[in-house]
Amino acid sequence: MPQDQFEYSFHTTANPRCTVLTLQGALTLGHIFALQPQLQAVDADLLIIDCTALEYMDSAGLGVVVNFYVSQSDKGRKVALVGISDRVWALFNSTRVDQFFPRFASIEEAESSL
């Protein structure tokens, strides 16, 4: 998938209070405006962001994720990352927001651990 393409989808797990956001491609400035209102509409106790197919994220994409995390934390809700690549995790690490996001190998692991 070229770096200018981005797709996302939402679905619930067997637990109706858990939503999974699957990201695919490159989450960049050009794509955040479609994603932001969708994230703001999420009403779940736990949002798992499945990054397995996420190839790249720029600082604007990170900003959307961090802003969502802050808004959810203020409501007592949780956000977890699944399948995040070392390349994308390096962005979280270099900006020191990695400490706020638990990482898991699978959706099932994230759902059962939180």
C-alpha cells in the first residue's frame, strides 16, 4: 500500500463495551480529518487500536491518537495498542507518550488484560 493511502474501520468485540479501531496504511495529516470525528463518537470503556497493518504514522496522526487518549482518560476509559511495529512505536517512544499506551500482541490479550 503506498504511503499516501489510509483505511480504517471500527468493530466491537464479544464485549459490547470494547471497540476495535483497525488502522491500515499511513496515518498522516491528510487523513486525520476523516478519522477525528469518528474517534470522538466512540462510546466504549476500552478502545483497542489495531496497528498490525499500520505502516507509518506522522506527528499529526500521533496527535490524533494522543488527543483521543487524553479525552478517554478524562472519562475513566482505556486505550490500548495492538500489533504496533517498531517503526511506529519509535514515534511514540521519541515523543515520550509511549508510557501512556499499553501494548499487546493480540486483540484478545488486550481485551482480557484491561
